[in-house]
Amino acid sequence: MSGLRQVKIEAGAEQALRGFRLPEKLGFGVIMVPVMYVAECVDGVWGQGRLQPYGPIQLDPSAKVLHYAQEYFEGMKAYKVEGPHATLFRPERHVARFATSGRRLCMPEVPEEVFMEGVCTITAWAEPFIPGNTCQSLYLRPFVIGTQPNLGLGVSSTNTFIVIASPSEAYHAGSMRVLVERNDTRAAIGGTGAVKVGGNYAASLLSASRAKSKGYDQSLWLDPGTRSSIEELSGMNVFAVIDGRLHTPKLNGSILPGITRDSLIELARSLGHEVVEETMPIDALLTDIGNGRCSEAFASGTAAVVTPISVMADVDGTEYTLPQDPGPVALSLKEALLGIQEGRQEDPFGWVQRIPRTYYPSTAQVA
Ligand SMILES: *Cc1c(COP(=O)(O)O)cnc(C)c1O
């Protein structure tokens, strides 16, 4: 199938790109490149992909995504810091996780060739607009929505895969103050916590806004069964350095398996750190911060890379301040990971991939 697929480049897409200029101030996920990739899946069969002008999409008001949250997504980045060409970071991991998310929602998986066609086409055509300073990138947002019109609860027979892209700066500058969430949970046992679906985020917003109103940046979620051990933040995994060892909660079915998390674990081990993936009771962690055994903590994710945590606060208002913010482990892991992602350092893991030439404008079919 991969050899047969050919993206249709709509004339309006070329026009839109010709007239596009990057603004001075980028922010994160605010500016969109003026094109998007779209492919439809009807009864399990994927149609031709199109690069078309960015803009509103037409949906029947009874479309299933609007009522039953039939949506899943990915978040990844294309980098152009070293050299003129864009690279992707571990795209095959995003392909695999995207498929897992689709299966969990009983929606069609996007085959690797369709996913890569979408991501590579938009990245290749938008390459001139990828900012090239360190910590800048093209943030890519692939997502699938169930479009079948009718209010009956059931599997959507029609689905649309879309990729949009945003030239962006770092997601979160500085460190974060997090509030332990003792009541609500982000994910349920047997639920969708381990997959990347919009519904998880909808359920997290009430807690997040409570945390904000108390002066914190994010909620720190606990396990849904006993609310006694830490899981993650709403969109980032969590690490802590305790007695010199790097700890992160082990994947348990309700934690999202972050690709940054996985990369940091491998990178940390290669740099000689001992990494412990185990259940992390919240009370022991707060005690360890209080007595100094926990020297630093940080969050990880594609958007934020590595973001130090300065304070963990409990619901009773007690604040536990991390001794080192940012700590040396967070700083060295961040620089090592960014160095590989941005092509400034050797990539001994084979994580970084060029965009195949076939996706670039000169060889694409122009409609
Ligand atoms: C996307 C996401 C992460 C981070 O995953 P990465 O692959 O590292 O970007 C962590 N937690 C949740 C809930 C997420 O949705």
C-alpha cells in the first residue's frame, strides 16, 4: 500500500504557504501553519490523503465526536536546529501509541504509511517555517475524529485523520508548582488513562482550575484505586531523585506511557544513573522532600521536554519545597535529550529520523 499512496496537494495549499510569514512571537500551539493534512476512513478503508489550506472543518452537528468524545490524538515535534532539513523524534513510537489509542476507542487505527504520509507531508511543506533556535520546533498534532452523523451510541463508521502543525517555542519556561489531587482521579482502572484521548483531558480540567485558583500550575494525580501513590500530571510524566536514584512510577494501566519518559529512562541509564520504576507512595515522597532525601523532581513530555517541579503542595496547604530547582539531574537529562532531538549531539539510540525526500514539494503531485 505504501508505494501506491500519493498525497494530493491542493492548489490552495500552495497559495496559502506562499503568502505565509512567521510572526515575531510564537508561543506554544498558537500559530498554525496555513495547511493541514486530511484523510478519511470509511468502513475501515482509508482514502487518499490531501494537503489542503488550514481552516474550519465541516461536521454534522450529530457527529459522534461531538457527543461521545470519539477522538484520539498524538503530540510530536519536528526539529530544524542543525542544518536546513527537519527531523522527527522516534516517530515509530508515536505511530504505535496512536494505534493503541484508536483500538481502545474502537476507532480505526491509522496505518503507519498513512500516519507517516500525514506527518511527513505537512512537515516537508512547512519546513521553511520551522523556527531554528534551540527549544523551538514544529509541534505536530495528529488526531482522529468519529464523524458519522447520528445520535445512536455506537462505533463511528466514518472517521477523519487530520494533522495540523504549529511553529512553537518551549511549552513551559521555568519550574512548576503542583498540587496533590487527593479526591478526583484523572483515569479509571480499566479506563482510558494509558491512551491519548481528548476525554481524559476534559475530565482533568476541573481539578486543574482548582489548582490554578490556589496558585499552582497543575494537579499531581494519584492512582485511581487507592489514591495513595503518584501517577502523573495531566499531560506529563513525573520523575524524582531520591537518595541519588532516579524514580518514576511504573506503568500500571492508568498512566500514559510517555515517549519522553521512555527516552529519559534509557538516556539516564546510559549516563550511569540508577533508574527505579516502581509504585511511588505520595506520603513517602512528601516526607522525603521534607527531610531532603528527595533532592529534585521534574515532569517530562514532548511539549515541555523536562520541566523542574519547585513545590509539591498537599490539600491541607502544606508546601514541600524541592531542595534543588532546577536540579542537576533534570538539567543534564534535558540537555542530553534536547541535544539528540535537535541534532546537536550524537544519536547512539537511532531515535532521530529525516523526512524522506518523496514528501518534499519538488517530487509531490500537484493537483
Ligand atoms: C502526552 C502525554 C504525556 C507525555 O507523553 P510524551 O510521549 O512524552 O509526550 C504524559 N501524560 C499524558 C496524560 C499525556 O497525554
